[in-house]
Amino acid sequence: MRTEEIRPPVYTFRSWEIDLARRELRSRGTVVQLGGRAFEIVAELVKAAGELVTKNDLMERVWPGAIVEDNALQVHITAIRKALGPDRGLPKTAFGRGYRLLGAWTIAQEAPVRSASASDPRRTAAKRPATNLPVATSELIGRGSAIDHLQELLNR
């Protein structure tokens, strides 16, 4: 049995795209490498639509249940700025308060997509929690159970 669900949107501004479904930051269609936590920060900022997101809110959303130092957040903001290159000023710091993402970001895509049934193993694989591991450059063929086992161990 298939159900329809809303696919997370793709936000666009100038040559930038933030694809929440694929967890990708793209410049002119090319994926810009960004770590998992840094992407989560970008996602929270773009969803706030230019409003201030406090440091505490970001830390609670990106590192739920963990005690994190302010400098961890600063390290990831620095990585975001580096990834944005000439547009490094888009993440605006409100000193001592938090961050906002500048620009008139628009939603380019929010179409319903077909999702597989609950018994489909691809559905459970797509809902794996975000990690700070780098994105794989290629698929490992025939290693699905090993990958699932390692993912489970890492999540613990």
C-alpha cells in the first residue's frame, strides 16, 4: 500500500538551493560539501525565514539532549560561511543572541511524493537519523546489512 506525503521543500536564493529532503546545499546545481550538523543549522535558519534563531534554540534542535559548548556552534557556523564562499555574509550573527539567514529565500518545491509502504526496507533506510559522518561518494553494493549494523552501533 502506498501513501502520499509532503516532500520537504527546496529553498532557493540567488544561485543557492537548500534541499531539505536530500539534505544538500547546492550552488548552481552543484552540491557543496557540508557536514551533517552544519546542514542542520542551515536548515533551521532557512526555516526561520529571516527571523532570529537563538543560540540555545539551535543547540537544542541540532544537538537534542546533549550539552554543547558555544564554540561547537561557532565552528559549524564558520564551516557554513566557508561553504558559502562569496556569500559568506548570509548567516548573520546577532552577537550574544543567535543567528539569522539573510536573503529572500523562496520555496521552489513542495510537491507530494509517493512513499513506499512500511514493509519496504527503503522507507526505513530513508529515515535514518542525521549524523556528522561525511556523505558517501559511492554506494556499497551488497553491504546493506553491514551498513545497517554499523549505523545502529554508531547511533548508540
